[in-house]
Amino acid sequence: MFSKKITLFKKKDRETWQMIKSLLKDAGLTGIKASHYPIDSLSACGCGSKLDPRNFGVKGRIDRDVYFIDVREEDYDRAKEVLAEHGIEAVVDSDPRGKLGSL
């Protein structure tokens, strides 16, 4: 419960995030924190607006969330082994906004 956590996965990739979550759960690893957060601190219309005009395109709402999975430090090597057995690379994107995101 109070053990140190290490980020195993952090990227704008919901499908891989869901796959990794289920693989780690099936492997019996506990103490995993898997969540997501919005990358935009303010929406395009301002901080008080709930409607973002970028969401009304042909394909609907754009997924701008960053997905992450943290595992306990003592389970980190085992988690990497589980992913390697299934051919999945655990990516930790240090700049999920991209080069233009901070302009």
C-alpha cells in the first residue's frame, strides 16, 4: 500500500493501456495504479467552456488523454517480463504533448 511506484507505461494510447492493464491483472500483479488525465490544461474556448469546437469533427471527440500505469517497485521487473512475453513494449513518453504542445 505504501510502497514506491514506478511508471511502467505513459503515452497517448488507450488501446495499449487497456491491453497492459488486463495482462498485468491476469498475471496476478497487485498494487497497480492505472489512470488517465487530460493533456490540455485549458480547452480551446477558454477555461470555463465545456464545449470544445475540436470535438465536432467528422470522427467525433478527439481523445487527448495521457494514459499511465504505475507498478510497485518490487513488481517492476515481473511486469516487464509479462509484457515481453506478449511482445508489448512498455513506453514512457517523457513529452506526451509533443514539441508543439508547449507553444
